[in-house]
Amino acid sequence: MLKDGNLFLLYSERGDTYLLTFKDGSSFSTNLGNLIFEKGLTYGDTLLSNKGAKFYVLKPSNFDLIKKVQRKTTILYPKDIGYMFMSTGIGSGSIVAEVGSGSGALTTALAITVGESGKVYSFERREEHQKYAIKNIKKYGLEKIVEFILKDVADEGFGDYTFEALFVDVPEPWEIVEHAKKVIIPGYFWVSLSPNFEQVKKTHFKLIETGFFVERTVELFEREILVREYGVRPSERMISHTGFLTIARNLND
Amino acid sequence: MLKDGNLFLLYSERGDTYLLTFKDGSSFSTNLGNLIFEKGLTYGDTLLSNKGAKFYVLKPSNFDLIKKVQRKTTILYPKDIGYMFMSTGIGSGSIVAEVGSGSGALTTALAITVGESGKVYSFERREEHQKYAIKNIKKYGLEKIVEFILKDVADEGFGDYTFEALFVDVPEPWEIVEHAKKVIIPGYFWVSLSPNFEQVKKTHFKLIETGFFVERTVELFEREILVREYGVRPSERMISHTGFLTIARNLND
Amino acid sequence: MLKDGNLFLLYSERGDTYLLTFKDGSSFSTNLGNLIFEKGLTYGDTLLSNKGAKFYVLKPSNFDLIKKVQRKTTILYPKDIGYMFMSTGIGSGSIVAEVGSGSGALTTALAITVGESGKVYSFERREEHQKYAIKNIKKYGLEKIVEFILKDVADEGFGDYTFEALFVDVPEPWEIVEHAKKVIIPGYFWVSLSPNFEQVKKTHFKLIETGFFVERTVELFEREILVREYGVRPSERMISHTGFLTIARNLND
Amino acid sequence: MLKDGNLFLLYSERGDTYLLTFKDGSSFSTNLGNLIFEKGLTYGDTLLSNKGAKFYVLKPSNFDLIKKVQRKTTILYPKDIGYMFMSTGIGSGSIVAEVGSGSGALTTALAITVGESGKVYSFERREEHQKYAIKNIKKYGLEKIVEFILKDVADEGFGDYTFEALFVDVPEPWEIVEHAKKVIIPGYFWVSLSPNFEQVKKTHFKLIETGFFVERTVELFEREILVREYGVRPSERMISHTGFLTIARNLND
């Protein structure tokens, strides 16, 4: 049973989604009619709007939280975040970092994964972005797990830290490489994401020159399959590019 | 510094990888020559074989552990596992289940993600598969997190459990659906993976008929990018199909 | 130098395209301003609108003609048509057929390829579609090469013809297979395009049962690459599905 | 009925293909047994080897001819060639050129498409490659349509020609651009294929600088679909990269 302050995902029969915070007696209006949320509402419930449209009350997935961060920046996609996590050893209890905080999408996924026995250090140089990320992380109740640091890492470095994995989502990843060398535990993970091939190339060679082992660069595609009684087929359109992911490991000199 | 019994990934300059258990003074032979592992060896070290070839000593990623499970069955790919995790709310502390255990590849990734504050229930009907999965999980030191259950879920159901997410990797997912209805917390997650479109269709309609909300079915592609000084280009060959992923949520009646 | 009645492609600096028929002194208005086309205009010319926008006067490609047919139906994509032609032996002088005419997009490409020493038979059962196809073919000056036949081939068969290749773009290709058996020269080509898996499967087995050799079914993806001084990357969105192409050969009994 | 000297494609029940020249009474041996080809053999026939294996006698497609050129070089793929043709206005009667001849794969497809009312000029600077291309074109009976020119176009230019389309498959397409400017009819087509991003970028800007209009750069993927009674699914592996295609048009100064 949802309590005041619990997050839930509202999914309309048409496929619209809303990430909402439960409050007993609150109302919500959509193109498909109005809804009232009352005590006793539970994940898995189906509601009818005053216009008779169906709405499902669901547990938000990482995917939902990521998509619904309030944003100032483009966000990372779940397909990429999932792959980034699998390409490192991170899980419950890991100590990880990201540059920059963006809107907090990756931060959210990291915090859920490492949990309260782990820690996420989130570096960002622009105050307005950091604000959004902090707001989102608080909304999701993950603020104990994340430490936000306002800093231009390219200029000033990270400071006195060690990380099991560093996730880099800035336009010039190569400016971070030498600083990263000092804070990633040897044998552990660098992951960067860049949209352009020039960025990939420059980062790749900077990593090698600085004493990293570059494992691979990949891109991921996601295609939806439409399932209908009269015929199953792939969707006609898809996101065909978000970025290239580069995975590397720090080496001892 | 590695201790006896620690796992490490050995990565040759040619790209061959070996998942090994450290033992002081042990030796290892490859096509590129022989190596001896001695006290003081640390993640991030570079070793030279007696033939002069370079080898890197690295922290195994989830990806590495998954690829290196000893197997009797085809395994899930990291791109798919990562997406499955993002499509659910799982992270540190989650209570999850899988049918079947396979060779323990997904089990491994689940256990790392949920950690010791979480739990993974792994159902399998064939004893010989279960044995492999158990062996792999023990090798990886994750046995406290996973409970293995030998059972034909299609026939007998799950028993008295509740899960935040159920991962289904069997040839006939539709036979699991009615049993799943009773153990997935309402609003929470069903994820199945099937190679053929007929399986997707049959599972999709069985889920709807049984009172699930089907969110989407997707397929993921992974393409490597080759980075060389003289030219960057996509790799000429790729894995183009592993399976279709279907994500659904349990609903209250 | 363009003469009255010549087709040309007008390409704006913003990427809008118009397929126009030249007439000395005619004017044309766009969002980017007005243009006047005067005697002496030649393929390759750059024009300026009264608002100062650049427009290029270009020779229409097959691609342009296909995209610009006036349409009642969805059209085939150049990536698919090009592959269909390569998968058969057709070229200058070939005798080929299609079911149905659609809006004349494939008809156009076929007519340009086989030329006046070849012949295209275009079968269509709905008069209104045929009208569009005829209109487009006339506009392109290809009417000598194409014979349009109003007929429900599934019901009545083709009649007394022989073809080197038959291109099938109807919702139920399997209804054409037995008729096709009689008109495709043995050893020669069947090509069908269907959006759904179920259509592919039904057509495949009907072809085998009827004495065809099925070579393969494929799908093609086309992704644009954006080239900018500051960075080259794939386009963020793409058409991810048009249809599956099935290639088969007629066999002697 | 096949006559001495006719080409045919032999397709084994296992999927092996052979491009053969018919000669009455000739024999052929394969892993699946021996075959004898006798008078009366016709496209569409099914033969049995002495070991009982089935073989189909088929009309070679463009695709088959392209795949079966005797080669010294990597060849263009049908998916790319088909798209190149659709992206230009070529068909029966067109006057076109290519640099370089390679093994004659593209040359073959061009010659079939333009036919005897058209012309293909094939420029190549290495004599040994040209020899292969000539041999293949003769084997296919297309030698009247193709003129082979031994010349380093990058150094010496094309000479006194005009083309409706120029197809460029050399490592440094930008070296051809200024020469191409003089021989492509204004408004008509440049098509180049390059495997690396850097080549695409350099060619793109050289084309613009030289007074071409660059329409687009694309890449094409081809994925096979496996159709079996018990399940239809995409093939597990595919060719994921051959090259990027750049389409441009010559402009008047």
C-alpha cells in the first residue's frame, strides 16, 4: 500500500507515463480524464479516469526513473547504462564516480545499484546542472548514497579519492584521463561515452598514452518489436545513435 | 595485492582472456609463452611471458565473469542482462528470481547487483545444469546470496515466495506465466528472453490474458568500433541476434 | 539545357526537395522565398530565391523519382529496391513483372533499369491505385516500357506470360505463389516484400510446397552519417523496418 | 535449354554455390558427390549426385555474378551496389564510369544495368587488377559494354569524357574529386565508398570545396532471417560493416 511520499509510475492505456508522488486524496488530470489517488492505492492497481480510460499504478523501474529525471541536459539511455554496468565489476557495495552529474540520470542508476553499502561520487563543474541532479536524487530518496562535488575536474583533478569505476560523460573525455589515472584503482574501470568518432579516437589514444589498457569501444542499438494478433514486426523507427562507449582499465606503471 | 584464492582476469596483448584464481608460485602456459604468478601480484600489473609477450592482470568485470562461466548452455549476453536490470527496479538489496539457472551467467550478474542485503532465487529443473550454476557461483564467492532450487516450475509452480523481479530464460515462457502471477509483487517485473518471434507472440498474449501489463518487447544490437591511428571504423562482423526481451508488470486483479 | 517538360529536382539549402517540370518563365514559391525558372536553366545550376536562399537544380535520381511518386500507398524504399534488383539477374532488356502496381514507385525503378529493350508488366487489382501508378509513369516518360494490367492475380492468375523476375508487394504473397509457378521462367526469380514475420513464414513454406527453391529472407537497415567539421557521427534516428525480402527461384517439376 | 558456354549457378542442398560454364558431357565433383552435365539441361532443373545429394541448376543473379568474380581485392556487396544505383539515375542506356576496376564486381553490375545501349568506363591504375576485371567481364559476356582504361586517375585525370555517374572505390577518394568535377555532367552523380570515418570526412569537405553538392552519407546493414517450421528468428551473426556510401552531385560554377 502506497504511503504519502512514495513514488509510483502511472501508465495510461495509450502508453503515456507519469512519475508521481503519492499523496492521499490528491488528483491528477490528463488528456484521458481525471484521476483521484486515495488511501489503499497499491502497486499493480488499475484505475479508471472519469472519462473511462484505464491507468496502471506501477513500481518505477530504473528505466522509468532515468527517463523521468527533470532535465537540463540530454540523458544517457538505459541500454547504454546497463552495458556500462555490466562492463565493470560494479554492484552492491561498490565505490564509484561520475563526471559530470548531468541531470542525475546515470547518478540514479548508480545509486540504486551500489546501495547504501556503496558510494557514488558525482563531479560536476556547472552549478545549475548540479542543482538539477541533486533535486532528482532527493526526489528518489537516494541522497545518502551520493556525494555531489562541484568542481572542474579537467582543471583541478579529483582530489584524494579511489574508485572502482569512473564513468565519464563530458565532451572532452581526454582532459580527464590523467586525473583519472590517479584515482581509478589499478586493474579497475574507465567508461566514457561520446557521440562523435573524433572524440572516441582522441580519448582512445590519450588512454593508451597515459597507461590505460583500452578493452573496446562499442555502440548499442535498441529496436522495439510490435506484437499484434495479426502480425509481429519490428517498429518502423528507432533511436539509431546515442553514443560510443569506451571501456578501459587502469594499469600500474 | 592478490591473495591466494582471488580471481583475476589475464588479458593477453592479442586479446585472449583467461579468468584465473591466484595461487602464489603457480604457473600458466599459453600460445604466447609461460607465466609465473608470484606474491605481490596486483590488479593493474603487466607481466611478460618467457617469450616476451605482454599480459595484463585485471579486475574481472561482470562481463568477464558472465563470459567465463563454465557452461552447458548458451549464455545471456551482457548487453541483454544490462538492459534487463535497467528495465526493472533491481539494485542493492532486491529480492529476485530466475527460471532457469542455466550455467549461472545471469545468476552471477544478479548476485553482484543485489549484494548480501538482497537475495537471488534460482529455479532449475535439470540437475546437471544446476550443478554447473552452483559450481560457478561458488567459484565467484557469491553462494551466500543465491539459493538454488531444483524444481520444474512449469509443472509445480514456485512455492511460497514473493519477488521484485522474475527473469525467465526457458524455451516456453508461457508455461511459467500463471505461476509467476502468484509470486511477482503487483506492480513489479516480469522479464523474459526468447530467440524466436513465435515465442514472443505466445508469451505476450499469455501475459495479457493472465493479468499482466506488457510494457514492451525489444532487441539489442552491439557493434564494436575499431580504433586505429590510420582509421576508425565499425567492426566487419557482429552478433546480430541473441533474443527478444519482453518486459511486463504484474497487476492486481 | 532544360527544355519545356523536362523533370528536375530542386534541392534547397535546408534540404527540402521538389520534383518539378521545367517551363520557361514559370515561378515557384517556397518557405525560403520565390524562384523563377528561365530559358538556359541547366542541371547543376545554383539559384537564389528573392529572399537570398540557395537552391540547386539537379538531375533526379531513381531515388528521387521513387520518393516523389504521387501516392495512395506506402512505397518501397530505395535500399530495398536496389537489393531486389541485385538479387535477380535483371538489367537492360529484361522482361519482368510486379504485383501490385502500388503508386508506381517500384514500377519506375524497374522501367529505368530494363529500358526500352525490356518490358515491365504491372498487375494491380484496384483501379484507383492503378490510376496513380499510370499517372506517375507518364510523368516520368516511361509509358512505352510499362504495360499496366487491371486484374486480381490471386483469383484469376497472370494469363499467358513468361517473366525473368516477379516482384510481389501484396499483403498475402502466398495467394500468388501457384500462379507465379506458371509464369516465372524455371531457374528465374521470385522476390516478395512483407512487413510481418507471419507473412514471411507462410510465404516461405508455400513457395517450397509449390516447387520453388527459397534462397533467403533478409532485412536491410539504412543509417545516415552526419558529417560536420567538429564531429562525424551517425544520425540519432533511423527507419528501422520497412519489410523482409524473400528471394526464391522457380524449379522444374 | 543450356548451350555450350552458358553460365549457370549450381546450388547444393547444403547451400554451397558454384558458378559454372555449361559443356555437354562435362563432369563436376563436390563433397556431396559427382555430377555430369548433359544436353537438355535447363535452368530450374534438379540434379542428383552419385551420392544422392540434390543440386539445383539456376539462372545466375547479379548477386551471384558479383560474389563469384575471381578476385584479387575485397569486393563491393550487393546491398551497397543496389543502393548506389538507386541513388543515381542510371539504368538502361546510361554512360557511367568507375575508379578503380577492382576485380570487376561493380563493373559487372554496371554493365548488366546499362546494357548495350549504355557504356561503362572502368579506370584502374594497377595492371594486375585490371587483368582480373577483364577476365571476369569476358567470362560474363559483357565485354562490348565495358571499356577498360589503365590509368592513375589521381595523377593524370580522366581525359576527355563525360559521365552520368561516377563510382569511386579507392582508398583516397579526395584525390579524384577535382578530376571528377570535369567529367561528371553538372547536376549528375558522384558515389564513393569508404570503410573509415576519416575517409568520409576528408572526401565530404573536398567535394564541397570543389563545388559539389553533398547529398548524404549512409551505411547499410543486411541481416538474414532464418525461417524454420518451429521458429523464425534473425540470424545470429551478420556482416555489420562494409563501408560508408557518399552521394554527391556536380554543380555548375
